[in-house]
Amino acid sequence: MSADERRESVIRAATAEFARGGYYGTSTEAIAKRVGVSQPYLFRLFPGKKAIFLAAAERCIEDTIRTFGEAAEGLEGEEALHAMADAYTRVIAEQPERLMMQMQTYLAVAAAEQEGDHEFGEAVRAGWMRLWDTVHLPLGADIGETTTFMAYGMLINCLVAMGFPPEHRVWEGVYESARTKGRLEH
């Protein structure tokens, strides 16, 4: 396996581990073990735990950008909105570690900012702005539509992360295309 392929393996393993345990609750030993490499080898690929977490967080954002971009391709307005909502809820139902990695990323940024580390937050915010722009254009570059779409997305993230079943009444106000009914197994 090449170094690039091994880096890919580390990012996938780190996403799964960090999604479950967060930045502070995940050891590099657990990531190395999941990949099947030694910790020293892990640190030849990445300079430290923070770099591994950032690579996993950036991959998560890039995957979401790709999901929205592909779903909205050739569409605009309501059609784009519902295509992106449907695609996103499918992804988080099929790959729950992506949702949990997102949630862990937001927590890690808040913790880093409190410690005076603004570099990590800047990197994550830059990715989030690319995500925003990916949604903004198909929604007609309407700030209100984009804000509403992203707000619904964050609500969906929270509802799924808290384990609200798809038939619960809290889902009633969410776009029909963004409802998880029938997608999530509880």
C-alpha cells in the first residue's frame, strides 16, 4: 500500500474513531490499531493527533460539499433544495459516522477556541464556507433560503444525534425531502 493509500486508510479509521469518541476521547493508538499500523508509522503520515483530526474533519466537510453539489447539479431553487435535502438525509442514514464526525468537529472547534487555538477553527470555518457556497448558488444565491436550508440541516443533525425516531412529532416541521422516516433504523 502506498503512503497516499495508507493516509486514506488513516483518515477513514480516524473518522470512525473520532465520530465515536471525539477528539479528547480518542487515542492515536486506537486509530493505528484500526488501520493496522504502529503509532510511529501513523506519525510519519501525520505530524500529530490534531493533524489527523483536522484531515478527518476536512474530509467530512468535503464529502458533504460533494453530496450537495452532485445532488443539485443542473437544478435550482426548490428542486435543488429538495434534491440536496434528500441526498443529505440518505448519507447520514447510511453513514452515521459522517454525522457524528460533523458534530464532534463543532465541539472540537469550540474547545480549541477556548484554549486560544484559532488555527483549527479557521480551517474548519473555511470548509464550512465552501459548504455554504455550494448550497447558496443552487438556492438562487438567496441568503434567506440558504440560511433556512442550513438551519434545517443543523436541526436534522441534532435530532438524529439525539436519537429522535423518524415518526416523532419533532420531525413534522422539517422539509418532507429531509425527513428521515424509513431511512434510519433505531
